[in-house]
Amino acid sequence: MIKKNIKFNVETILYLLLFLFPLFAIGVRHWSSVTFSLLIILGLVYYFSNYKKNPVELHKYEKIYLWFLVAYFVVFILSMMLNYPASFGDTEFGNEVRFILVIPLYFLLTKTKHGLRWLAYGAAVSIVISFGFCIYDLYIIERPLFHGEYSQLFTGPVILIYLTLVMSYFVPRLTKHDKIKWGLLAVLVIIATFSIVSTQVRSAYVGYLLVSLFFVVLFTKGWLRVVILSVLVITLIIISIYSESVNSRMSKAINEVVEYIETSRLDPANKAAASSAGARLEMWRASTLFIKDYPLLGVGNGNYQSIMMGYADQGLVHVYISKHGHPHNVFVNGLMTKGLLGLLCTCLVFFFPLAIYIKTFRFNEFIAKVGILYVTVMFLISMSEAAPFNKSNFVATYLILSLVIFQSHMQAIKKNLAT
């Protein structure tokens, strides 16, 4: 009886924390990191007090995934030892160590059944709360855009991530008789769309467009797919035309890319590589220099800017990008800071779950679709931002959703194989 009560209490606390995790991520500073830390502590306590006595047999895919997390951290340690920066704080150790601290939490998740459900509930409530913060920013303190507690570059993508989770989790569970629930879901889509557009973040808007198309393809068939795709495309075109902020920023991005390609990029007086899109392209181009000079383990966290300044002094890159502390791309950042080994481990951590969702799709289409959409939206965000792997709140968001979705899918696979 005592053991059952302990198990019940641990599960209850876990579900509560998963529900709370996304709630105030946009508007309360350090909320995601605090709830993430509590989840990690819960996982560690449970692992050392209970799991080691009553372990769950992991599927080979689970073992491989967890070893990839370990490998990612080991490469970081090797890179840090080889290229120690000016101070320990510059190593971003607190972010990197999270990739192995989540492993005991994964073991705890194997003992539960409803983690994904409570995380989806929390994401749904988070969209409503975020809309409140959006109204506050735009109409109470009259900001020109929806900024949130940190930055619109965090706010827009995170709302998109939560909307993706909510839609992919709830839509397949609803029937044509659930009219009230369909109505509530429609309201969530509307207010989330308004919030995302209000951040004026291009990556969030493009991600919204592409994920919406993926969603329709995965969850609809026949004439319904054609109708929804038509309505979706028309709606997005209307938003693009009549939303001055979206229209101007998308046009600006296109012009910046064209200008970067057509002009002399290294001329300091030339603004092509100093634009938002141009700077990202210039950073990506500079990755070839890092491969040549620091091939295996990169330059280490905290050293990117000083190395880039040296390249700028030699006239190898545009001087503007030496002002940035990191490249705005998860994979380029992994390559530059941790070398080819770092890029490999980053790709394995990032894409291995996607490969499993696709390979084992027939065992559980429902959660596989959730996972495919989640990796897709994270990939789109990661192409223009390094935040999912180097900003504490974003790292927490990436890891918690990744582990919960992957474990839920693996649990379904093991149940399917057992029967």
C-alpha cells in the first residue's frame, strides 16, 4: 500500500509539473527553467530511490537515443577542455548539462502513461495565457509588437510549438459530435495565430505556414484535404497581403537575400551581409573556415566571437557578423562550437526521433504524427535561430517536449509488440 501511494504521488507530481511547464513560459521570467529543474530533481530522486530497484526494460531505440544524448554532452566536454574560454560562464555548461540530466527523467516517464496528455493540456492553457500577455503588450503598454518577457524571437516560435502540440494531440481524438470541443480548438487556433503574427517573427510565420500544410496532409484525406488546404492557403495569402507587418518583413527578407547574393559581401561599407537575412547567410558561409581550421571539436562555447573577429580582421568574413555571439542556426552553431563531431551528435539527437517516428509509423500513427510535426516545427525554427540548443528556456522546452513525445511513442510501440 505504501509503495502504491508513493507511485501515485510521484505520478501526480510529474503530471502537475508537465502541465505547469508551458503555462507561463512567455510572460514569467525563468518559469520554464524552474519547472524544468523541478522535473529533473523529481527524475533524479525517483531514479535513485525506486527505478534502480524496479527497472523497466528499454527498447533498443530508447537506449540508442539516450546514448546519443550522452555522446552530445561528451563532445561538449572535450571541446570545452580543448578550447576553454575566458570564464566558466562562457562555456554555457548549464545549458549543455541538461542534455544528460533529462535521462533520469526519461526513466521516470517510462513508469507513467499520461505525460503527453498533461503536457498538451498545459500547452492549450498556455496559448490562452499567452494571448493575455499579447493583449497587454499591444494595447495596455502599447508596444509595437508582442514581445513577451524575453524576446519576440522566443515568444513567437514557442507559441507555434505549443499550438503544433495542441493541434496534433487533440484533433485526432475529436469526433464530429464534439462540437463544443471543436469550437474551443478553433478559438485556440485564432488567438494563437494572432499572437504569432503579432510577434512579427519571420521564422514563426514561415513555420506556421509550413507546419499547417504538413498538418493538413497528415490528418486529412480526400476532398476534405483539398478543401482545408484551399482555405488555409487563401487565409495565409490574405494575412500576408493585409498584414502590413508580415508583408513588409517577408518582402524585406527576400530583398536581403537577393542583395546578399548579388553584391560584394566582404566590403565593410556594403550592407548586404549586415542585414538580418544576409548576416545569417554570411555566418553559414563562414562555417567552411571553421571546418578548415577547427575540424573535429570546433572552437568551443564562448570563443565564437573572438575567432570570427580574427577572420574579419583578415578580410575573410564581413565585419558585421563578428558582433554576434553565435551563429543563428542550431546546426551551424554545433559545427562551429563543437566541430564535425558536434554537428554529428546534434543531428543524431535532433533527427533520430524523427527517423523512428517514420520507421515505426504503422505501430502508432497517432503519436508518430505528433512527433513528426514537432520535429518539423523545431527544425524550421532551428534553421534561423540557435536558441533551441543554447538558450536555457528554449533548451528546456526542446528537451521536455522531445522526451515526452518520444517516450509516449516508444511506450505505444512496446505495448503493440507485446500484444
